[in-house]
Amino acid sequence: MVMSEPLPVQGPASSYRFAWLPALGQRFSAWGWVVLFPLALVFHLTNWKGVFTPAGVLPLATDSYLHLNRVERTLEHFPLVPNTDFFINFPVGGYVYWPVGFDFLYAALVKILTLGNPTPAKTAAICAVLTPVFSAMTPCFLYWIGRSLGKMGAGWWAGMLLAVLPQGYLVNVGYIDHHLFESFWLALYLLALVKALHLADRLQPQTSRWLVLAGLCVTAGLLFTTIFPVVLGLHGLVVAGLLLRAGKDLRAWGRILHGAFLFYLTLVFSLSLFVATHLVEPGKVNPALTLAWLGAAVACVGLVLALELVCRLKGLAQPRPWKLYLPGAVTGALVMMRIDWPGVFELGRFSFGFLTSKSYAFVTQIEESQPLTFFPVDAVFWNYTGLLLFWFPAAVWLLWKGWRGSNALWAIALLNLPLAVMAFRQLRFMGFFIVPFCLTLGWFGQAVWEGQFPWPARLWPQPLNAWKGSVRKVVWIVVWSLCVWVPTLSKVSFSNPIYVNPDGKFGSLYRMLAWMQDHTPPVSHEATAASDYAVIGEWGIGHWVRYFAGRPVVASPLLFPEHLKGVAEAAQVLMLPPPEATALAQRRRARYLLITPFEPVEMLQNALGDQFPSDKREQVRTLNHSLYAALLRDAVPGKSTSPEFLRKIRLVHEVEIPRPPHETGKPTYMQLFEFVPGVSLSGTTAPQAVVSITATIQSPLGRLIRYTDSVQADANGVFSVTLPYAGETQRMASVGLGNGYTIKANGKTATVTVTEAEVVAGAKRVLLWPET
């Protein structure tokens, strides 16, 4: 690596005149853990009451529930992590592209902490608490980075900042998702990288082992998170930046290329264990890992060629890792024979479309795909604190400082800029960006503290010159505190719980899903039995339906290639005209339709894709002719001359949605509809006579709903109609007819009552008119 002026072991004495803590920390290396870990843990536990509720442990958001279910399945098959799931995208199922590391680690810790006797309740509680424990470690890694470079003050500023950042609740108790490990492993990778660069600046022999450790940290990150392959490209950017800083010094070029080769070769060897085997995955090898392995292998080949070229240009006696070339080539050849090339190409195409948010309408609807400008100012400052205002000058200053000072600071500054662009464009990269963000501001904060940005002389009275340093530090502490604590504490509440999602609508959905769990027919353990069925609803609640109701879904928030068709077709069932919608529901073996609050236009966009009409009048017309519109008319069919397929859909349960005044005009109920065979009632009357069917339906909420239908007899007076509602309330439905159906035709009236068993079995009945 490039030689530079060595950094001082510690700053000038004046830098720590009022800071006894860093001086003590230098003598006691664990001090960062003693202060930063408890501080971060306290802030990450503030929503405790919203997770550990009287109703049980309720993790945050949606993906937490799929991870929780996957942890439970891993415990059943331990140490294997099942990666094919038929509860989502039913009945096709699909491969779960999430890497196995997160679920394997959580399952292993649950198994250890429960002494091998996990229960669903214990699993949920332990997994909910593990997240803040792991996330509270990351600020300590930033402290170590500062300490390893001889700038503990910068480590303190960075660690303290990260400890109190909410990061959109990604680090809080109850958030059971792999996103927390993006920051975790990136911080460890940076720690090993800056340690290697710092030693290389001093030509120390331990550089190689730290580069290998950096590669192993990236391997761990690839096993834990979905977007960690980005780090391979970011490391290449760092290497290019180091070469640029080295200028024409070919010896330095050789050292940089040699170190980069060791880093990428470490990835090739370590990832081979997972790319070429089914070490923890019983299904196919994760193509994301395969893509990362291919990227590392290509980088190794390119670096070998570049290193040889540099060494031959001037006849330099640079160290060449000859002993690693042959095992690396053999490993590469063996792994290439095991690669699923079609799966790799499909994932590459999908990832490009997903990250650019152009190929899939669903991507634009989720919060983590939104740019920074999408969020209100208070939400932006809450996530990044008011120090975001200082970030740009701090980033520029760190670039200048790194260019003039050391390779380690130069690497941090280089990582800071592309990650900022990614994070500001899509919130999903916030977990990556937050580490260099805090490090950049940490170094900037320490520079201000040390007086590297002096007060302009004309603004400072000469008699008070002796107090200038002290006042500067007091002012900086006040500015830092206001920027950090005001946004952070403004949304921290130790009393008001965050009940799964802060929109307030989950309570109603929870009651609906609990009813489904207790009253609808059970399904098999793996959702592979011929009698199993699916629930169709808005795609964002799919994981909740699966966890709380225990039922398979067609659409879920798991937006991977195999599941995208399920998301689109679930939307089509709701948004297409009833004939097409019901036929599609039959192909998907759907039995229930769940109507929850969602934006119909967004659902229509998901259903139609490229055929989505831009004209608003055409959108309204399409919605008015959809199955969704028909379902909103209570007790379908709801009007005369209804087609036969609507007679086989019935309302079975509903719960009320508490709504604020400004949301008037939207559905007031969450409703569950069921596809049933219904009772086929046939009879005879006068030829061509109109037969009317009426009934009064009583919902669980006490609403009386008027049910009307009619059919016309044929030329022989024969008619047939399907009756979907039973005369009594049974387990499969909480909606029933109080007095049965009233049938009228040709001046005659009859009352018909059918049973729940007849409705579910599709029984046939013959209407006998009463004697007059």
C-alpha cells in the first residue's frame, strides 16, 4: 500500500484538555463497550411495550414474520435452513433468496438459550430481543476503528452518534430482519480494512492477515444480507482510489494490487464452501452467493494479470502469491461446474429491474424503495439527525484529509460518497450508508473539537483569546446535542407502543386473522396437501396472514422472481372483471378473499402492469367493473341478474376499522369472503317466469344486510340458482341467515333454509312450493 506520514498515536494534549474519557479509553480498550453498548441498547429497547403485548410477542413490520417462520422451520430441520416455501406464491411456492446466515444464527441461539426445547412463544421472544443486542454492538466497532487509527475521539463521536440513531426502527426490539447485519458486517469489514491500510502505511508485516479478515467479514455479510454483494464493487472502487493516490509509484501499485488479490481470493475460497455445496441449504444454492463468487473470481483473474504487468514493467521484485494461484484455479474450476447458470442470469436480470424500480410496479410502493426526498423533513432528520446538514462539508473535508493524510481515511471517504448516492436514492441502502456517515461526522466532529477549523480572528475579541478553545468546544457540544438529541428524542416514547405498524390498522387485521386461525379449515404443515387452499389479499399483508392465521397466500411482500407472478395475479383476482377473476382464483386454489384498506389504483397498477391506463376515467371504469367493486356491495351478488360465479362468493366474517375523520369515503370494514360450491336449488314454475330470492343477513357486527337475487325460468318453467349462505352460523362462517331465503315466482312464495354442511359440500336441493 502507499506510504504516507504516520498518524500520531493520539492528538495533541490540548485536544484532550477537557476529555478525560478518551484518555481513559486508551488505557482500557473495552471502555467503548462499557459506554456505547448500553447506550445503544437502551435506545433500541424503547418500543418494548409495543412488542411484548398482552396479545403476545408482536414483532415489527412484515418481513419479521417471514423470518420468524423461517427460524421455526430451521429449528425443525436444524442445521439445514429450508429455502423453498409453499405458504407463499401458493400453490407454486418458490425459492427464498434471502441468504441463510441470519435465520441459521437466530435458530442456533434460540436452540441454545432454550436448552433444545424451543416453543413458538420462546422463539418469538428471543428473536425479538436478539436484534437490539446485535445492533448495539455496531457503535462499538466504530469506536475501535477510531482507536485503531489513533483517533479515539473520532471513534467516540461516531460511536455515540450511531448508538442513538433510530435507523427507521431497523435496529429496535421486535424487528426480526437481516437488515441490521448490513451495518454490523460493513463496520467489521471497515475495521479490518482500515487496520490493514494503517499497517501498510507503516510497512508492517501484519497487513495480509487483516485483508484476509476483511474478506471473511464480507463473506459473512453475503451469508446474512441480500444487498451485501455491493461491497465487492465498493472495494474495487477503494482499490482504484488507492491506485490513483499512489500516482506513478509502481512499487506502491504492486503492493495495492497484491493486497486486493488477497482480499478477493479470500472470498473465492470462503464462498466456495457454500456455492459448491448444500452445506446449510437443502434446495438449490443461493444464486446471489454465486453471483458474488463469480465477481470475486473475475476480480482475482484481473488482479493477477495487472500485478504481473506492473512487476514486469520495471522489473520489480514484488511479492507474488504463486502458491495461491494453483489452488485458486482448481477451486474455481470445480465451482464453475456446480453453478446454476440459468438461475444466476435470472437473478441478475431481476436485481437490475428491482434496484432501478422500473420493471416492477410493486417496488415503487414500498417505503424502502423511496428516495430521501419522498419523506418529510422531520422523518429525514429523525433517521439521520440534524447532523445531515453537516454531512456534505464533512465528506469533502474527509476526502481532502484522506488524500493528504492516510490511505485508511481515504478509503472511508471513498466509500462514503457512492453509498450516500445509493441511500439518498433508495432508503433500503440506509443500513449501509449509516456506517461511513457516522464515521465521516465522527472525524469531522473531532476536527472541530481539536480546533482544525479555527474561529475567524475578526470575530473573536483579542482579550478573550485565551478562552477561544474552551468556548469553541462548548458551542460544538451544544450544536451537536441539538442536532442529535432533538430529532431523536422527539419520536421516542416509553409509554405509547408501536403496535406492529404505526398506522393503527393492524388491530382490526389481527382480530380477522385470529378468527381465520380458529374457524377456517386447517392446512397441512408444509402447505403441500391436495386439500390445501390459499388466501388472496393485498400483497403487503401476506406474511401476517401466514403467521397469524397459518394459511398460505398467493401474494406476499417476498418480491423475488418466482413470487412476482403471484403478486400480480392476486391483484388481478381483485381488480379484473368477476369472470376472469374467479377463473384465476380457481387456478390458484384460492378459497378466501381478504379485503383490507389499500389504495385501489395501486392495486390496479399491480394487476395490469404495462396495460395500466394513464387516463383517470379509464381507471375508474376498470375499477367499477372489478370483482373488488362487486365485493364492496354487501352480500354479493347484491343485485338482480347477477352472473353465476358471483353466487359462489359469500361474506363469512368482518371486523370494523377505526378511522380518523379525514379518511371518510374508504371501506369501514375488513371483510373476509369465501368461494363456496353453494347449494344448487332447482325447481319449476311458469315458463319464462322471474324467480326472486331475498334474505336478510346478519353480520358479526350486528349489521343487517339485504341479499337479493333473481333468475328466469326457461321455456319449460325450470330454474336453478345457487345459494351461498347457510341458515345458521357455524364454525366456517360467522355470517348467517336469520329466517332463510324467501323465494317468489308466479304469485307463489316459499322459504328455504340450507345448512352449512350443504353449502360447503355443494349439495343439490329441489324446491317444493307450498300448497295454496
